[in-house]
Amino acid sequence: MRPVAVVGIGKTAFGAFPDRDLRSLAVEAGQKALADAHAKPEQIEAFYLGNFAGPSFVGQNHLAPYIAAGMGIIGIPATRFEAACASSGAAFFNAVSAVAAGLYDVVLVTGVEKMTSQPTPKVTEILAGAGDLCGEVRAGATFPALFAMIARRHMYQYGTTREQMAAVAVKNHANGAKNPLAHMRKVITMEQALAGKPIAEPLTVYDCSLVSDGAAAVVIAPLERASEFAGKPIRVLGISQTSDNVALDEKDDITTLRAVKTSAAKAYKMAGVSPADIQFAELHDCFTIAEILATEDLGFVEKGEGGPYALAGKTCLQGERPINTSGGLKAKGHPVGATGVGQICDVALQIRGEAGERQIARNKLGLAQNLGGSGATSVVTILGAA
Amino acid sequence: MTSPGSGTVYTETVVFSPPEAYVNDVPYQLAIIQLENGRRLTGRIDGEHARIGDKVAFVDFRNNVAFFRKAA
């Protein structure tokens, strides 16, 4: 297997853009990544697209060649990957695997979602399609409800509190306010976070990530060819994708994201590092409780210690291990199909030292964790300076 | 459909922001029930609010969804 590097990154702003269609967002991100790498469309040997529900949100199918052609890229394999909110994480994992195996050299990976053209109950219903439609969803489960039930059980078993979850929201909003591409650049207080409108008890609107439009893209290449491209290459040191049951009621212990544990173990082994070595991370905070679970299941802290870890400020910009310096899904926004590749871009930006106001000093080894559904797909990637 | 019998609340939530199909039901309590047969089932709680650990009894199926009620 050949070492693989990220040689170009590009993102649109995340937000609500009524005048933008899905294709134009994906094309903008892809062109930015190509420009960042100083790569030409004709150099791209394969196009991997992550998109969760374009057909449901905007009615468009056959998305990968449609978007590729929008960038002047034709005559290559162009394929869409769907793995719920881990769609572009899965696209990235498969693209890296293909380059590592020697199938292609220069590959473009893009993630995109266009969500804000539908009313909230419709968005809620489309997102619920990532759950078990014959069981939990028919009973009335939404994604906030599934993570609310995870939160309730975590509170019951480990004493996790509303304040600890709110601390995640306050921290991610503080970081998002410093990110020019974030959907919500607004600082919030602990009092506001605790007094939010209930969505699914105990989660309030401040525990939930945003419904956003947006796209993100990366160009990857074998490390041995990285010097042909502009900018500082970022090495993919470890990567893994694993699966678990889709239905929450089929999981033995809902306070643990089993796929995160299995994918993390493989990624750490591949990179030859331990959880303690990871200096910073972009984690999948679709809900505040999900960031707490991830810090535990990635091995940053013991099970049950994720809440106190967040409340103690260990994960804030000045903390011992900054998490979601981009603002996370909570404040940066969560155009679901764009999130996985967006995280790769944000980790790369920190390692390149280009994160502006939110730049951290200990930026050599970062991790991205992308989750699908209530944990049925997990992609964990470890990135470092090449 | 056969009755899932009674069980214990493994976890629960009250939903305020519904999917399109249930806009007229909110707020409603959703729960994962640990059944006496060892399996778990996601269903609704009717009537009095139930907490983790509470015993619940099966009431009926409505549109293939199991409804439970807090046991006396």
C-alpha cells in the first residue's frame, strides 16, 4: 500500500443559500480544491462524490457525473457514495484506498448537500431515512430523538449533565464565530444553551447541529507525487471505515458508538499512534452528546468521562486537546453529505497553519471522525504533516 | 401481530420536533422497551410519562406501532 497525501482542499461557505443549487456548490468546492493544488481537471483520474440525499432533497439523481462534468471532468469513473451523514467520509475512505492500492494517482473527492429548500418536518423525515424505517422511525423516531435517547441513557449510566452537553455547544459556537465559512458565527452563553427550545428531551435546539447547504472537496495523490502540487501536503497516516447495526434498539449498549471504537482502533494501528498522541480533532457533533461519546469511544478519555472533560474546558481552543476548532457541525453547519470531507479540510487547514483566528499551536497530528446515522457507519482518519 | 408483552423502559425521550408523518402527534413520548423476552423494541408511551427503569405494559398496536402504558 502506497502512502497517500491530501494535496488540495476547497470548501464553500456553509449556510442557507436559497439562490444556489446543489451542483453549483459542489462545483465551487471542487474547483477551489483543484486551484489549491494547482491541478487541472484533465489530471483527475477518478471522482468520488459523497452525498446523502440529493435525490430526496432536490430530486436530482446521477449526481457524480453531473457534478464532474460541471468542472469539465469527463471520461473517468465518477461515482456517488451514500452512507448517511458519513457519505463523504466513505467516499474519502474509498478514494484513499484506491490511490493507496495503485489504481489511480490523482483523485478528486467532493461532498455536498443542499438541505434548506425543504421545510423542517420534511428535512426531519428525509434525515430519518438513515434510521430503521420498519421499526424506530415508524414509531416516531427522528434523529434528534435517537440521540436524545442515547443522551438519556448516558445521563442515567454515567451521571452526564445538561451543563456538560451545553458546554459542547458553547465551545463550538465560540469556535464557529472565528470561522469565516461557518453557518452560524454567533457566540452563545451557557444560560442560552440551557434555556433552548426543546427538540427531543433532553436535547434543545442548542444541542442540535444545523440544517445547511454546502460542499467541500479534496485532491489526493500518492505521497511520492505530492511535490508536483502546490502547497504543503498532508499525509493520511491512518484511515478506517466500519459498520454497526442501523437500528438503535438492536445495539447492545447505546452509550457506546461501537463502530467508532472499531474504526478508531484500526486507524490508530495503521498510523502507529495512540489516542494520547492526537493533538486535536474534528469530531462528528451532530448533537452535543455525540461529541461527548466520540471523545470516549476514540479513547481520549474513559467511558463516562466525556461530559466532565468538555465542561472542564479541555477541548476548547486553548485546552489540552482542542476539538472542533472549525465550530463543528453545531456552528460550522452540517450539510450532511459534505461533512466528512469538510472535516478533512479543517484538519488539513490546522496542520498547514492556515486556520487564522482559530489556529492552534499543537497542530502536527489531527484526527477526523465522521459518523453515519446513530452509529451504523464510522470513518476515522488520522492526518499529519507529510 | 402478537403482543410484545410487558417490559421496562431502557431509554426514552419526548419529541417536540416531528417528522412530517407525525406533525399532529407532538409532543409524544418515544421509548426503547427492554421486553421480558430479552429483546428490545422502540414504541410509544401512552398516558403518564415513564422514566428509565419504569415497568410498562403493552396496550395495543396502532399502524404497526406498539403503544405501552406505565404499569400501576
